[in-house]
Amino acid sequence: MSLSTLMYHAVLDSLKEPQGSDPWYAVTENTFRLHLQKMREIGWSGTSVKDRLIVGDGDDRCVAITFDDGHVSNYTAAFSALLEAGWHADFFVNPTTIGTNHFMSWENLREMAQHGMSIQSHGQTHRYFDELDDDAIRDELDRSKGEIEERVGQPVELFAPPGGRMTERVSAIAQELGYRAICGSRPGRWDARSLYVPRCAVLASTPLPRFEKWVRGDRLDFFLQSCRFETMHLLKKTLGNHRYERIRARLLGQSDDGM
């Protein structure tokens, strides 16, 4: 049994006001609500990776919904829309940014958890894990897991590596620390028996017809998206993370310190 998994970031009033988010990865609240509506129209429902993997909730016609980075709009916009739909999602956060400008607070996260949302680890900080040694990887995974569990009161068993950057060592250490799945950035369908959860990144530029293909699990589109992912992965590996990020920021007209 397999299903598609969507990866969102910020959900904004307007993409012209990014509010500390990366506008390339943001969608408007209207777009997000349209996505939920489209899913319902074609007979699909939303769930979280946690509910599907750990609780065992969901049927064959469902899609896992996830959010990375912990932008405050996940609480002010996405959370309310999900509540209205009666669906759950996973929110991957970095404890070091929680409560800072443009990010959700611990109070926000506790409220979301009380309503069935899944609060999970995005690492302690937002460092790229393919640049870290084993001790740093273990520290990032262990500290974030412990702090989220203590402050939210919910088990942390999922991890999403920032930028999708990871290695085989990351998987091994995560499993040692009690993580049951890793939500990455490679497009594809997720087999619930697999440790790695492929995700489709929903961008500001993602057209609605493509979104519907992802929901339905269109194999051809997943193949095309996977080819693009491999090309970008090779480019990042060739240039190095920091050089790639600087070039990307210039091309998108962003400052180098943007997320």
C-alpha cells in the first residue's frame, strides 16, 4: 500500500509579502484551501505521516500533508484550514527558531498537538545534515527530539532533514534514537513499510493540474519530477551547499540569509 506525501512551507496572505519565508516555497492561503477543496472534490482525504505510519489511520484514497520550518503561518492559516476540513498534518520544526520572529511558538504547537496535529523534528537548528559528522548529527536529532517531546508532550518519531540533505549515516543514527521514518525531498509514492518517505514539494509555481496528478499518484509525473530532483541533487553536490544557495538567492532576488 502506498500514498503520496505533500511538503508545504509557509502559507501566506500574499506572496509579495514573504514575512521571513522563502517565497519560492510558499503558497497563498487561498491556494492551500483550494488544494484541500480539490482533494475533497476528487474523493481524497488528508492525513499525517504519523497517523498513517504510527496510528494506522487512513484509507487507500488519502494523501499525507506535511509542513517544514515552522513558519507562523502554519498556525495562523494552515492549521485553521485543516481543522475545518477535519484532517491532520505533520509539522517539522527546529526548536532554536520556535518563538522567534516569523515562527510559531511553543503555545501554538501545543494547541495544534491537542487537536491531533503531529509536531516532529526538523533538527535542532536548520543545518544541512550532509555537512555534519556523526556526533553533530546525533546531537541535532537527540536534542530536538527531547525538547519537542518535553515542551509539546507528544512523541517525536519522524524527522525531515533541512533542504532534504542527508546521508546513510543520518538514517542509521535516526533509527538508533527511535525515529521511525525520515521525510525527505525526493518525489515519489511512499510505501508505508519504508523508512524513507518521499515528498512532493508544493511550490508557489505548482499548477493545480500537477497538484492533482500528485494526489492521484500519476507515475509519469513522478518520474519526471524525480529526474528533475536528481539533476538538482547533482548540481548541489557539484557546487556545494553554500555556493548553490548563494547562486539560488541571486537568481531569485533574495538575500543570502533567506530561508
